Amino acid sequence: MLEKVQELITSGKLRKENRIIFFGANKSSIEMNRFLRTQGFIPDCFIDNSEKKQGTMLEDMQVCSPAQALQQFDDTAAVLIASEYYKEMTAQLKEFGYVEE
């Protein structure tokens, strides 16, 4: 997973100017967050469909609902998914106007 994140950085698809959002408040997202911080990135928040997680803090960042964080399409946003629910999350993001890259 971290190799894929590094590949995104190397290819220029993930830049420090991006608003970085992790979809899924889970161990994999925490690992991505920690890795990106070592590379000088400052991620924005976690989003999660679980109402139990929404409104909590994780890694000093807020866990928001997808609608709260992505309500308006933002072409600077990079949403990173590391979850077994990847297909469902991708479909949900498409509803907000985001495209898979």
C-alpha cells in the first residue's frame, strides 16, 4: 500500500498542494497518514461512513462524514482509499463528482 502512495508521489499525481483525505478511519489510513507526514505532506482529515467514528479524532485529525468533507467538489482533493470496501467507496465518491485515478 505504501508503495502505491510513493508511486502517486513520484508520478506527480499526489502533490503537497493537494487536500489529502483518507476514506476509512482504519489502520491502513493511519499508516498512510504517518508515511505522508514523513514526506512533508499535511493531510486534511479522515472520512468514514460509520456514524460511530464521525465526530471523533484520529491522529489529531477529525473524522468526518463523506458528505461533510466532500459536499462541494474540490479538484484539489486527493481521496486515498485503503479498504476492503474500495468498490463501494469509489462509487460513493463518483456520486460527489470525483473520478478515479
